[in-house]
Amino acid sequence: MEHNLAGLVENFDNVVIGIGNEWNWVGSGLSKDERYSRLLEYCKKEDNNWLLPIVEYEYAYYQTDTKIEKAYKALKNIIGDKKYFLVADIFLQDALMYGFDHQKSVYPCGTYMYLQTSDIDDPLFLSDKSPEFNEIVEKIHKIIIENDGDFDEGTNFVKPFADGKVLYLNQKRKEYRTIKYNESAYQERWADYMKFLTNTLNSKLLILELGVGLDYPTVIRWPFEKVAFINKQAHLIRVHEKLYQHTPEIQDKTESVQMNSVNYILQENNGR
């Protein structure tokens, strides 16, 4: 890259940002925290895998990650006052906590904010307003804080219900493969995102893909490649520790950076 990222941003009219799994500090943090090891093993059993998303919720609710906070703030600083839209295929809405506009961000795979039933015609529930859901969260937290992750083999976790129906976090994920994902929470922002992309077709567009893997390639990775191919003035920067490669069709307008994307943003911001 001839210029640092902030200098490159200055040459473009609009920026679209994709945030992927390298920014999922909950997943990486849980795997390293010994206090959660027994719970994670418990969740691996087929009848218990429904509990894993709630364990993640508890971790996200009570923990923070200062490195991720610095990275989002650095990213916002790099983008500056450019017109942008951010799309993420992870469940954490950290961008909204650290400077990014809710109206310019979309989370099409869901978040930790809402609960749903298996009936997509049912309304969504706020996670933090569900007594049944939060009872499980507090039970997990007590195991971690008071017992350092230890619990009896006979401990029973009961699924949360509302009006006689099981509640699930409103997320598109493999643990929920038997239920239909309720997409209502993000659709308005997705429409804004599509409008934003349409308006960039005749402008200089920087496509910044950060840490996006192949968990949900139809959300960011493949669409970003398509936008780069269609827009003659587009430039794609793909940053990932392992999955940094790009397709030959857009080779002349793509830069692939083999690096952890969180570290990349922190480095680029420090180099301003």
C-alpha cells in the first residue's frame, strides 16, 4: 500500500466497512478463560448446545475488551468525516458503543439485543427485559464469579419461555439451525445500506473488509467482491490473518493484507 490507510481514505468519496470474526472478542475470550471451560464442555453436548449463546451473552454483558475498544475508535478516527456504512456478520454491536452511527450500521446476522421464538410472526423481545432469560444469565454469572466456573454434574439449566414458546437469541447461528431466523430487527437498516451502495455506483468507493471469514460469505465477503467488480471506481482492501486472498477478476482493484485486522487498524491509526 503506497499510503497509510487514513491517507488513502482521503482519496475516496464513500467508504463501506465490513467487520468479521476477527473482531469477535467474546468467542476468542471465552476459549481462553479457564473459568468457562466446564460450561463450554457442557454446551458441546447435543442436548445442551442451546445454552452456548446465553453463555456468550453473559460474557459479553460482564466483560469488556480494551483492545477492541481502541480498534473501533481508531477505525472511526481513520474514516474521519467520510460518508460510510458499516456492516458486520458478528453479533457484537461494539461499533455503536465506540463512535459509529446506529443509522449507518447494520447487523444482518443478529445481535445480543433481542430474543425470538421459533415463530417468525411473533414479535421480538428485549433480552435484558426477559426475567426467564436473565435468570439463566445470572445463574451462569454466579457459577463463574462465586464458584470459579465449577458446578455440580446435576445442575439443570431450563430453557427460557414466553407465552409457552421457547426463547432464542435473535441470531443466525448453527446452534439455531432448526429454527427460522427472524430478520425483522435489521431490515430497516439493511434497506438503508442497499440505498447507500446504490448511490455509490458512480463515485469513488473504498471497500474496507476487516477480519471477515467464511462463516457467512453471502453477507460481506462475496457481495463486497461483486461491488468492487461492478463499480469501476471502487477499491477493495481485504485484511485477514488467514483468509486474505482475493479473486483474480478484481486483482487490479484489490489489496490483500495478511494480518490480523484489529492489529492492522491499530497500526494504521498509530502511523497517522
